[in-house]
Amino acid sequence: MTFKLPGYDTIQPALNGRDARDARLTLSLSGTNLERAGDYNQRIVLQAIRLAEETTRSELARVTGLTSPTIANITKRLMDLGLIKPAGRLQGRRGQPAMRIVINPDGAFSIGLNIDRDHITLIALDLAGKIRSRQSCEIAFALPGTVAEYIRKVLPQLLEEGGLDRSRILGVGVALPDDLGQISLPHRPQEYDAWNGIDLRELLHEVMPWPLYADNDAASAALGEANLGNGIELPSFFYLLISAGLGGGLVIDRTYVRGADSRSGEIWAMPDPARGAGANVQDTVSLSAIYARLEAAGHAVERPSALLNDSSPEKMAIIEEWLDDAAAALVQPLIAVNCLINPSAIVIGGRLPGRLADALVERLNDRMATFSLPAIAPVRRGETADDASAIGAAIIPFLDTVLPSESILMQAGR
């Protein structure tokens, strides 16, 4: 039986230093007095408790701008739902000590699934944003039936290791690249076009009997970073996802921006004239590209961890050359991002091993510093790292049911 939340109006998602911190939270956690916006205020309060880790009703009123009686009513409802819990009273103050309030990590759960051309990853996330368990399989170009069978095999272990109450699982978020069965990458088999037009609900409903939400892998990774990573510090950023391919995601004022056709951030498709006619950035900046270079030199690599397993001079020279070429290929796209969007940062995440990601970040910052632009955003590594897309996918059911989003506010204000 699936956990139901009374009083929540859900929407269907598209398939497609203390003072400084408090100031940021106030901007992003303001309640609203819009008619019929009780649901939104409840989500805002829950998010404030979740981000603060421990707080009080008076502190919640200060941060959200909601009245004390409203905060009292909302926190009571959240406790009744099991989403928050008391944590004793503050000591050493005059009068009645204030009750401390914390999130209940076991109050709700979500599952994130990332399907890509080189792996399948499942994570279980709790309401506090902690990864409770993880299952992953390195497999090249897994077909739909293979993905479903893998989930059937590992899901019981995922739930058991994470201590998940099945009745409190809000849903499953699925992150996968757009046009998964169409874009050509090295060694892509012809039968991989089975992913074209796949009905994910039909494929997965028997093995994952919860509400299903699907999104682009880079969009999911950006959502994860916005909600669990750099998001509070960085209201606007551009996310670069380096995986088997290359993806991008745009967050402005803490809102993911999809574009007119839900295809914003498609940095992979930008031309790379230095590589010849018809070349694009993804041809250089992707795990598939570095694997192909190493394979051509007799160093077959099948997974990211193997990139650093062998430190032979020849192999490391190829990797160093790839890092230089990748930085060069990204310069013009990042100039465009800086001039057109003016983000707080460029965030790099995905499956590129940390040491190599750090090396790429350093090269990009050095190159970008040579240009005289109106503003240049620093390049930094993402905090959600390797499982960014799966983590972001797991965030989506929370955003649809218990956490605040712009879509919920718009719906509440109708």
C-alpha cells in the first residue's frame, strides 16, 4: 500500500555564516498568503525544517514569514503525518523552553533510478535527503527487458538494506538521457533502438508498483544539486553532466528552466569546429570519447573506476591529452553560458572520477580567466557527484508531493 498524504494537491510532473544563510533561506522559504495556498505553506515549512536540521516554531515563523498560529497548525499536521518529530526542548532560557523540531527521516522515502548507456543505478532516499541504500550495475547498452529484470533482482535488497517501509515510498523517479535509443555512441548495438518511444510505466509497473516520474538525466542531476548540493549557496547555476554522453541543466533563481520544448541545456549538441565539420562537443567531452581514445591505443576501459586503475605513462598521457581537449571544447559553450545566463557557477557532475573532474575544473577556470567577459562564473565540482542523476530522480517524487516547487505555488494561486 502506498503512503498517502491527506491535504496535498499533487500535480503531474513533465515527463520530460548564519545571518547570510538565514537570508538565503528567507528568500527561498517564504510562505504565501495566496488563497488556497495552505498546501504550499505546508511544503515550505517542511523544507525549512529539513534544511535547518533542527529548529523551533518561532524560528520557523521568522524564516518563512508565516504567523505563529499558522506555524503551530502546520507543524501539528506534519507531526500527525509522521514527517517531522519533536526532539526535546531548548534549555537555559527563561520561560517555557521552546520545543525543538526535526525532520523524521523515516517519514517518507523515494527511489531514484538512472538508466544510461553504460550503467543502471538505483538509490533509496529518505526525507532528510540521506541515501539509505544503493545498487548499481556496469552494463553497456542494457535493453529495456534487461533493466526491468535487474530491478526485479536487486529491489528487495535495496529496500531491506535501506530499512524502507514500502507503504511510505512516495514514488520512483527515473532519469535517462533524451533520445536514448537514437543518439549514436561507440559500440551502440542496432537493437538499442528498442528504447525509442518506450513506455516506462508499462515497462516498470510490475517491478516498481509506485507512482512513476521520468525526466532527463541532466535535468535530474541539476534538480538534485539544487535540492541537496550547492543549491542553497548558488541560486543560479549551469550544470554539466559528464556521463556516457554529455548533458546540461539550467537552474535560475532556484528554479529549473526547461525551455520552450523542454530541451534547454543541450550543450552536447553545440558545434565543435576545431574537430571538423559536423563535430559536436559531446564527441570530445564524454566518457565514451575518452574510452574510445584509450581503446584505440590498446587500453580497453569499460567503467569510470578503471580510468585510474593503471597509471602507465602512455595511458596517463592519453588522459591528460583528453583533459586538455575537453577543456578546449568547453570554452566557447561556457562563454555563451556566461554571457547569456550569468550563472553563479558552472557545476560539473556525473561519473567522471573525482581526480579527473578536479583536473578538468582547474583547466576550465584557468582558460576562462583569460577572457574579458562582463562576468565569469567559477567552475566547481558538484556535491552530489557520481550518482547525481539517480539522486536527482529520487528528489522528483518529493517535489511532487511534499516539498515546494514553483508549479505547486502556481497551482495554489489559481
